[in-house]
Amino acid sequence: MNYLVTIGLLLVLLVGWVIVEQLAFIFAHRHPEFGPPRKLGCGGCGNNCEGQCKNEH
């Protein structure tokens, strides 16, 4: 039973994260005054490109 609860909780957290990212992306498109929206799936360096991330280090 504990395994099913754990798997269910992880699934809910992952789906929640996807929903939050989508909402943030929509918000960024509706409010361009805050800067360009980030591309989804980037490595997290903030440059929106893996090549730039590698060049910084």
C-alpha cells in the first residue's frame, strides 16, 4: 500500500510541476514587459541554450 501511495504522490507532483511551468510560460507571453519567456527544457543556466551554458564554464 505504501508503494502505491508513493507512486501516486510522485505522479501528482510531476503533473503539478508541468502545470506550473505551463502557467508561467503563458504568463510570460501575456506580459512581455517582464522580458522574453524562457524556453522550456533548457538546462537551467538561464541562457536558453545549452551551447551558451557550456561556454560560460
